[in-house]
Amino acid sequence: MKEVTLDCLGEACPVPLVKAQKALEDLAIGDVLIVSIDHSCAMKNVPEWAREAGHNVEIEEVDDGEWEVVIEKAK
Amino acid sequence: MEKKVENYDVVIIGGGPSGLTAAIYCGRARLNTLLIEKSLVGGLATYTNEIENFPGFPEGVSGLGLMKLFEKQAKKFGVKFKLTDVRSVELEDEVKVVETFRTTYHAKTVIIAAGGRPRITRAKDEEKYLFDKGISFCATCDAAANTGKTVMVIGSGDAAIEEGMFLTKFAKEVIVSVIHDTGKMDCNEIARDAALANPKMTFKWNTMTESFAGDGHLDTVNLKNLKTGDIEGVKVDSCFEFIGYEPNTEVFEGKVNMSKRKYIYTDEHMSVGIPGVFACGDVREKELKQVATAVGDGAIAGVAAEKFIAETEMFENQIMQKDKIGLIYIYSAIDAPSRELLPMMQEIESVFNGQVKLNVIDQYKGKSLCDRLGCDIEPMTTFYTKDGKVMDVCGQCDKKSIMTRLNKLVAQPVEVVV
């Protein structure tokens, strides 16, 4: 199972979401995409989109105002 | 994959203002507290650009900024945060179970503070343009991306008009679709007058969204005039919907009582009717959904959880102790005859030479302790326990019948003298 990290630090909405959607397309089921973000607005739409699409999502707050959205591709 | 199991005193589901306040109270009471939030800590409050009616901030404060302070305060009291969504809950048993994708949490109490989410219009093709493709619910998040553009706002409540005004600082034009007749809005009058006077704001009265259109990204909102039935395609770069909220209660369906619109019913102590389960904030069926009221709810729920845990421990370790034969006497501080029997009870305890442990419960103050023994107990009731189990209940409170009952349970019976 592959793990890919996508660096979206410094990028505002909707860039992280668009990049995450593209990156996940290239992954297989069971692979994990880690999206690094530091814009709080991306914390609303990235996890929401991923869950809506049926994937497993967990978020780690790596630093104050800096997060890693961990998306396990489920389908 | 085997799921990890973690134990907590309190698990709070939802990290908006009410959940964070409950967390502050629980953390400060030194309870082992976990708060689970599915996306951004702060909840719906972070969608608001400026909060002007939360006391203590005369200059106003941003929703995100205020929530950062709440979070900081909860962390100061040792509350743990987990950013993931809750998959299922089991609330009925003594040990409550909250499941997430990777972990199973066991808790003594659960506080449901799951809040709400923006409602969508459910107009045709709406789902094609949600979030990054033109339809937004958060002016704070997406205003800057609309600098110099034409945007539509759907709705005329406080959120719609206030966030619409905020958008005029960036956008070239803000078109507001209002369901009501000309000049009528759901928002407060100050906001309405300011909006009508704002040169960048225009209004489409008596309209509802019929459908959304665009090639990949939204470019047209088709509005239906409710009076004439005409459909007008309005060219916009993006659209903001502010038409109220719906509760995040899917995982609780069938487990707690809810209103028709799926809000959770609670009593004034924020209890949902299941021992150890509380709900607070926007997820409740209630009158006013504001940060200020969410904070009040959260405080009550936090204290209720603390009280529930303390009482459970006291009930199990003290009232239902297993070392000795137990005599539990229910009295009421406001009922003189029952109060006057207290010395006699103490005398009986001492006559049994350490074989009997007396516990007295004031029904007036300790109603919830009485509830644990069984409902509707009158003052002047005695319970007899052995190994933490109730063996006998009796409403006769004379010395002879109490001693006779105790003699059946103790190893060395004593002589009954009256």
C-alpha cells in the first residue's frame, strides 16, 4: 500500500481541494494520501469532500494551525 | 485491522462552541476528556466572519479567532482532541461506546455537541457545483477568491445579509435572491437597512432557486419568480447559500429522542433521557442558536457529566458497598418525621457491632441517587443490601422490623430489644 504526501502549505481554497482530488485519482484502493494544509478553510472542504466520496479520513494537527489530512482511498 | 480501544471519563462529540465549553468544564474538573471533531475545531462559528454579539469582545471578534481561544483554554485543562468523524455510538449501557474509523472509545459519559451544517437548496444540479465548483457556504473562506467578481447570495436571514455585506468588500456585485416580497427580509432591521443602502448589493425579490448550470464550474443560477413563474438565468461567478442549518444527527438516529426535524430533545440539565448521555448546542431542539447560548448549554452539560460520574462512583463504592450488610435509609430534609428517625438508624447500626453499614440519602437533595435505587421512592423507606445487591425494601421504619430484616442478612444476629 502506497502512501503519498501532497504539500499544500501556503495554499488557499479551493487549491488544496482541487489538488487532493487530482492526486487521489492516481491512487489505488487502500492507498493513503496525506494532504498538508495550513489554511483553515481547507479543513472544511477537504475532509468533507473525501468523506462524501466514501473514503476514510483522519486529521492530525501537526502544529498550531497546520494539519495533515490523512485520506485512505476506499473505493 | 483490530481496532484500538481507549477509555475516557467523557467523550464529547463535536468541537464547536458548546462542545469546547463542555470540554473546558470537564477538563477543569480533572476528568479524562476527549473531544472528537470531524473537521475544523470551532464548528459553524468559524463560518462567521465577525461575531459582534458575544460578550467580552466590544470590538467584535472573528469566528475563527474566538474558537481558537476556546480551543486553547480546553487544551490548557488537559482535554485531548481527535480530529476524525464518529461512525457509530452505543449509548444505553453503563460503558458508552463511540466508534471512529481506527479507534473504539469507551466512556462513562457522552456529550453530543455535533451541531449543524448549512442547509442546501436541493435545486437541480446543485451537487455538481458544491464547494470548489462555485457553491459555497462560507464567506470568510471564499470571499477573497471572489475579488472583483459577481456573486449571488441565497437567503435573507441574518447570516445571508451580514455575510453578503462582507462579500461586497471583495466582489464587484452581490445579487441577493430573496423569497419574500420587495423590501421584506428575515434578518434584523439594522442589517436590512444597511443592505438596502449598499450600492454593490442588488435584490431579486420573490425568487427561489430553480437550478444551477455551468460547464465544470458554476456560471448561471436559474431563479424562479414565485409570483409570475418566470425563470431568469442570472450570470454569476459563484453562489453563497445561507438558508439555515440542519442538525448532524444521522449517527444518533433511533438512539436518542429527536424532533421531526431531527434535533435532539433534552431536559434543562441537557440530559437526553439516557443516564450519562447529554446533548448541548445547536444539535438540540431549542429556541436560539447562537455562540452565547451554545456556551451556556456546554457549561450545563459539562457540569452534568461531572456530577453523573461523581454520583456513579459514590453510589457504587459507598451506597452499594460490598464489605458489610447495607442499610440504606431514605429521608427528606424537609420532612420532619423522617428526619427525626436519623438517630435511631445510627443506633441500629452500632448495635450490630460493625456488621452493618448505614447510608442515608436525603431525597430532597439527592433525587438522582434515589432514582438509581428505583423510581418514586417515598421518604422513610429502607433498603437492605448484601454484596452490593438490594435484598429487601421496606416502608416500615420501626426499630423492630428494621432489626428483624437485618438479622436475616447478618452472620451473627443480635437480640431485638424495643
